[in-house]
Amino acid sequence: MIRDVLDRVGDKWSLLVVATLGGDVLRFSDLLRHIPGISQRMLTLTLRQLERDGLVIRTAYAEVPPRVEYRLTALGSTFVEIAHTIAQWAITNHATIEQSRADYDAR
């Protein structure tokens, strides 16, 4: 049971979506623009999974053209600080990890 929760919150796209949403309400296109490398399909799947897990709320407006917005739930908001911490750690240590990989591969 714990494993499937850790799989979700440890998934790179889930982390990035939660960190990007933060306390904001964003449209799909805004999320797509702010998360480099994610495809439309992967963003759609990730948002659906996060919604199913109770971390994201999807609000669709009956307008022309249709408008859909995403925001974190109260539960999702408790994950923001953790997601930011992990993302910052990755940014800070990226060069060191890349160097370690290069050194390992050179052996």
C-alpha cells in the first residue's frame, strides 16, 4: 500500500506538476509551458493520476472555447514543500551527479 503512494509521489512528472502548481490555479497549456520535456499525453495522464489520488482538482468551465483549470487540494498542498525541496536538491546536485556518471561510465 505504501509502495503505490511512494511510486506516485516519487514519479518525476508528479513531482514537477505539484511543484509547478504550488498555490496557483493553472490551465493545462500553462502547465505544459512550465514543465519542460513533458508531452501533452504524459501531462494528461499525470494530472488524471494526481486527481484520482486526491492531490489535484480539475475544474471544467462550460465556455466557448472550453476552459479547464487545475489546482492542488489541501492534501496536495501539503506535498508542495517536499516537492520543492527535492527539486532544489536535484538542481543543486545535478552537475556533481553528471560528473559521477561520466566517471563511472569511463571505467
